[in-house]
Amino acid sequence: MKVLMISANNFEDSELLVPYYRLKEENIEVDIASMKKGIISGKHKYEINANKELNEINPSDYKALILPGGKAPEKIRHEEKAQEIAKAFFKDNKLVAAICHGPQILITANLMKGKHATSYKSVADELKKAEAFYEDKEVVIDGNLITSRSPEDLPAFMREIMKHLKNN
Amino acid sequence: MKVLMISANNFEDSELLVPYYRLKEENIEVDIASMKKGIISGKHKYEINANKELNEINPSDYKALILPGGKAPEKIRHEEKAQEIAKAFFKDNKLVAAICHGPQILITANLMKGKHATSYKSVADELKKAEAFYEDKEVVIDGNLITSRSPEDLPAFMREIMKHLKNN
């Protein structure tokens, strides 16, 4: 089983590292894709290697997509390839989990209409404009989509992600 | 089930946050004890509430003790109450898991003699002087004691901690 994470510089460190280490605890292979390969650094100055370039990603290689927050999604959302990848996961009904500002990528990819979801509070208005049903909860599950608000929600976010990966 | 973590200012952020969130994912209650109650901040500027003071800890309330690294253990190791707590966990053969500089607390408490263990590389000489058998591995298990070297080892560290908690 392989899981894809998409991020870029100024990621929210714990929202990338906690899922990344959690999946590795389960011996799940994780690829981190960004605009280009190489080290990306977080708001809190943690560094991690983006081992894939967005353009080389084949969504069918992966079981799930995780989108951490921070300031990274604001850049990634304008990458057509990132939008295409997100659409492919939705089309195949594969798990897409986004936290904090992560849902911004899904908004720009026009995937949120009619979906129940949450996000960092400053993204709530955008979600509503995209005709999603915004809920102020630690985790919201709508079919293949799992969303959370902020680092404090990571336990609930990871609990639902792991449950989904084990049951699907 | 309750788990105790002991830390202080300048903790290694991921070594505190990853276990903390992981245990909460399992709905395990976690207390964070420090020299005094209140917010402590990490090397990477994450903040977390130390909800307990060392002096009010009764080790028998807890199933396991986790000692994150960073610069915090260098201060904590000189707290007699922290040494007493660590000794109580060893005496009752309860899980003690230490990562990075975390084992320094166990060295000062004279608990490492004859134990197989690892640590951050700069702590290796101290461990050897304390007559521990130092191993340069991502995780070393010796009875109730689980040790790891650094943040990159967190997946193996948490895998063994969770296994121990489930099987004991």
C-alpha cells in the first residue's frame, strides 16, 4: 500500500510529520510530492524531502491522498497537476484526507460542492462559497473525504484515516 | 489507561507531539508533567500545556512513562522527583520509553547499568559510562525499556510503544 502526500514550503509541520510518521509506523510507504523534488521546509523549520515531483505522479499507484495545511496549499492549489491528482482520487472513490488549509486544493479543483467538510476557520467562508456544508468539528467524514481543522485535531484525523485504510 | 510524559522548555517538538497525538488517537489519557504547571515551548516553538507539576505525580496512576528529547532532559535530570518517578516505573516493571536526549534522565537516576539502549549520538558516551550496552539502532527494547535515537526513528519507537501497551 502506498499513500501520497502533497505539500510545499511553509507546510504546517505537525500536520505533515504526524501523518507521515504514523503511516510509517504501519509500514505504509509514503511519497511526498511537490512542485519539484527536494527539501521543503515547514513554518516551524522542520525539513523533509519531497521525493516526487507532481508531474511524475500516477494517482493509480496510491491508495490515499493526504493534504496537510500551513501556507503550502495556497501555492499548490494553482498547480493544474495537483488538481488533476485530487480529481482522480475522487473519481476512483479513494481516500482524500485534508486538514487546516489543505481543503483549499480541493476547492480550486471544484470537488467540494455538496460535501460535508471542515477546515481551518479562515477557510470556512471559501468552503461555503464552494457550496460545501461546513461543520465546525474535529473531524468530518463524507464518503471518501476526511477533513479536520487544525493540529489539535490530529488524533481524530489520524484515527479516521487509519480506520478507513484498514477497512478499504 | 493513563500515560505520563515528562518534559520542559526546549523539548524536541516532534518527539513530544508525535507520541502525544498518537496516544490520543487511541483515546489514551496523557498527562504532561514539568517542574511547574503551564505552557512549555519546544525548540521549534510549538507550545503545549504541562498540566501536572512533577511534585504532584503518583507513578502508580500511570501505565507508562515517555521521555521526549531536546534540551529539556538536561534540566529535568537534576530534579529528584523526576528520578524518583523513573525509579518507580522500573521497580514496577512498567514501560519506560525514552528518545534522543530522554535517556539522560534515566542515566542520572542510575537506571541504565546493564541495560541495552540507544539515544541521540551525543549521549552515547554517557550511556556507556553508565555501563549500558549502547546500540546504534532505530529502536532498542530491553524488557520494560524502549529507546530510540532521533525524530526519524519515531515510527519504530511508536510501533514498539503501542505494541507494548496493547500486550501488557
